[in-house]
Amino acid sequence: MRGLDVTLTPFLLMDIPPQNPEGQPAFPWRGRIASGSDGNAAAADDVAAFLGAAARDDFRLDGDRVV
């Protein structure tokens, strides 16, 4: 490998059209996924639960894209 580290920073962007049935404000709504845990071990457990069984070998480079 290239010796690079990766940091996953989940970020949500939802397209909410005007006059939606929920009455939410129109585009865009943005939010971050945050851990409700204090401390690194508990936060690591939250990330592991979010990623499930995904592992580094489940992904590969296809040109400049990760697939």
C-alpha cells in the first residue's frame, strides 16, 4: 500500500424539496453523525457498529475511485 491513513467522517446531505409532506425546511438539510459515547474505546465501538463487517480488503482502487 501507499502508507496512507484514512479517516471516515460521515456527513449527511438530504435533498428536501419545498412543500414536502413533513413540512421540513427546503434544501438542503445537512448533519453530522456523532458518537454519543465518551472516550475512545466506546467511540471505536460506535464506529465498528456503524461499519458492520466492512474491512479494508472489501475495497479496491479503480483509477482514482474507491470501489
